[in-house]
Amino acid sequence: MIVGPQSYRRTRLILSGSIHVFTIRFQPAGFHALFGTPMTALVNEGVAISDVIGPAATDLRDAVMLACNFDERVSAAERWLRSKLDPLSPVDPVACSAAALQRAGGRLSVRALARGAELSDRQFTRRFERQVGLTPKLFARTVRLNAVLDAKVRLPCATWTELVHDAGYADQAHFVRDCRALAGGPPASFFAEWARGR
């Protein structure tokens, strides 16, 4: 399965028993760079990998399924991904901007990123959305929300108010609105569930 960028919480998976599973998480714009897929087609979707990358999906499945154990399955997937890389392909400035926005916890100006990529605001937003799947502002909101949740894991004794202000939210009400809109619930209850699944 390919699960595209999520702009809100649609599903909740509950697994039980002994399950050996791994996921491949791409850097912002990484999947687009490897396969050229317009990420807007995958937003809030989960689709069969073969529907997205075609017959190459069979090669990945076979490589993983023929491996003898879990560690070798992961290695097989990594080898398959490396085979798709083009080391001579330059990194797109929009992909660099998305990575910078992620590293900064969503706290960079979209206008400054557009200028750095030598694009107009409109061109930058269009290319960003095609490569990442979300607009730069929505992506920044999701990154900032995740930054607060990650900080709460690292600093469980810190108050929500402290973490929210450190992440650049104007106030706690703004954070609560983002959490409800993007995660589907209030911070404390969503965090408890989210932290258990990490």
C-alpha cells in the first residue's frame, strides 16, 4: 500500500497478535522525486502500490517476500529503493525547501522559501503541492503539530502551554484548533493514543 500525505485524520488502525510489519517513510517530496507521481493524487488516500508505480511493485513485493527473515526483508526493500535512485539527478529547490521547512518545525516563511527557490509565491505553491501533496502552509501546520507532539514525548513534564509557545504557536487555542482539525481530537486524548503507537 501507498499511503499519501494526510491533511486530516481519516482512519485508525488497531493491530493485534504477532505482526511483523515495516513502513517506508519518505522525506517530503521524496516519493515524487523517485517515481514522478504527482502527490496531489495521493493526498488522504491509501492505494495499492501497483496502481501507483505499476509493474515495479511486483519486483518490490517479490524481493521482500523471498527474504528469509524480517531484517532481510527490510534490507531487500532498501536495496530496491537504492536501485531507483538517480545519483546524477539534481535535488529540486522545492524539495530542499520542504526539507528545510520540516527541519525548522514548520517555522519558516513560505514567501522566503519561494524567494530562495527563485519562484513566485504562486509557482512555488503549485510546485510544492505537486511534489509534497500539501500546500506549503498546510504542510507547515502538520509539521508544527508533530513538533509539539514529539517535544511532549521528549519532555513529558513540560506543560502543553510551554511546548506550544516553543513551537511558535500564537496561543494554546490555535494549537488546540490545529490538533482538532488535523488529528481529529483534543491534544491530551490524541497524544495519549499517538504516544502508544510510536
